Amino acid sequence: MTTQPRSIYSVAISGRAILDLHALNNEGSEGNQLNTRQVYIVTGSGRNPEPARVNAISGDMLKHIQADHFRRLAQHYGLPLSQGAQIGNANRINWDFDNSDEAKKASAQKDPALIDYIIKTCALTDVAGILVTANKKSTPRKSLVEFGWTVGVPGVTKTESYLHTKYVADSGLEKKASDGSNLGQNLFHRPASSGVYAIVCHVELARVAYNDIAQHYPDGLADEAEQGDSRTKRAQALLESVLYTFLHLDGAHRNTQAPHIAGFEGVVAVSSGIMPAPAFSGLDPEYRVQLQRIADGLNKLHPNAIALYPFDSLGEFTEQMGSLIAATQPYRLPEFGKGKR
């Protein structure tokens, strides 16, 4: 991948990961049986008479992982964070609107000014999105990152349940197990899933620090800034947080069932024109061919607008993303009332 700076509109990641013996996403328990997440899908061919039922990891989990990585990166790079984001509160800047006099005053502004305040005050809320309900408002900030379900490919993904027992040194405690105190010897069934999982992700770099309501970038976020906050620094931290999301798939039962990542292949698609980077689900075995055809078609409309960077391992994915991060400059959208970009 080139290391020359490139104006990027959006980035999409399509791929397949081999995850073995994990229990990252669960629906709950019935008695002593823990149930893993299962979904129904139609495979890429679209010709199956019945949808397939497979194990899956929700996009909500991946989004949570990515947001937490971005929060730590923002602290490291000195990007602005609201008080709620600094302390890791899930409500982020909404926490400030309930606990800070300055933020409460800002929440009374009209929606365009409120979004400007949010973007300048909290880089995490800028990229992760929020719905502000303070002062009886319903002001949205759409996320810049989209994760689909990480979903098992039918036929090569399987979930089994395994019997576990809790070791108790003093066997006399077994008598207390029936009183709900969880002190005695317990038998329980825990799932473990292994297989090939399809992954899709899309990142809108052009919208970093962009006020969708006022259709402008707030003052003080110029790309050419060499120190402190800038759109380029936010965009680079955003892509870095996406990279770390795939390097460390967080979730349930990692203390004893951390997933074995046995493979990762796919394509990083990058758009430098006013068009979305294409993504295509790895549920289709020909997804790479489809992506190449899509890119070729789009490049006929706008020459050199789409670039594809395939990878065949987690190491190669890291190298591709590292080069992309180093060369990234977010595309600048037209601004209402500010002339041409």
C-alpha cells in the first residue's frame, strides 16, 4: 500500500476469520445451561430452501470494543473527551449534560450549535454517535463506524456444549448448594463455538468532525494543524481503534475461553472520491471476486476512486491498516455557506 497521503472518503473491511473454541456472545442461561447466540441467515448463494441457523457475535459487541479502544487512544493522543467519556461512562457526553453546569447550559442551544459543541468537546462522541435527550431534546449524532454481525458460515461453524464443575476444597459446603448461595459443588454446561466467521465493517472518514445538521466543520479542526486536535488525528485514531478491535475480540468468558484466532483473510476497500467504499459479505465464497468487479465498475465512473488491499493473515491485515493509517487524510465534504472546499 502506498504511504503517500491520500484523501479518504470511507473505508470498508470485508473478510473471513477462523475463531476456535470461543463463547464471546451469549443469550442467557436456562438452569445450568448457558446458551450462545444463534441467528438464522440465508447464505450468499441465496438458493438454500431454508435459512441456516448459525452462531454469531453481535455488532453491538464489536462497536463497544472499538469505542473503548478509541477512548484510550484519544487519551494517549490528547484528543478532547467529555467528562463522561474520560471516566468510561457509557453515556459519554450525555453524562456531562446531567452533571456539569457548563454542559447543561450548552444542551439548551439549538441543534446545529449543540452538535458543534459535541464535536469540539468529545472526539469519542463525534465518532461513536449519541442521541441527546437533555432539555427534552432528541438530537442525534450518527456513528461514523458500522459493524455487522460477525456470523458463522454454514457448514463450517459448529457449537457444542461442555460439562464443567466448580472445584470445592471443603466437600462439606456441598450441603449448602441448594440454598442459592452458590457455595457448593455446581455442575454447569458451557458452550464453545468454532468455525469460519464473516465480518463486515464500514468507516465514514469524511464525516469526522462534520456537523450533519449545519453541514460544516466546526472552527478549530483544520486538517493542517500540527499540534493538538485535528480531523486527521481523529481519523487516524479511528482507524487505529478499528484495527485493535480485530486484534483483540473482546466478549464473554475470555478468562477461560479466549478465542483461538487461527486465520483472517479479506479485503480493505478505500474510496477517495465521493462514494462509499464497497463491502461484500464473506458469507459468499466469491466475495473477493465480487468486490473486485464492484471496484472495477466504480472506477469506470470515477477513475482511481476505489482501491482494494487484500490480506491473507492477521499480520498482513495489520500491515495494510498500519500503512493506511499513516497515509490517511479524511476527505473534506462541502460546507454550507462556506464556499467551495
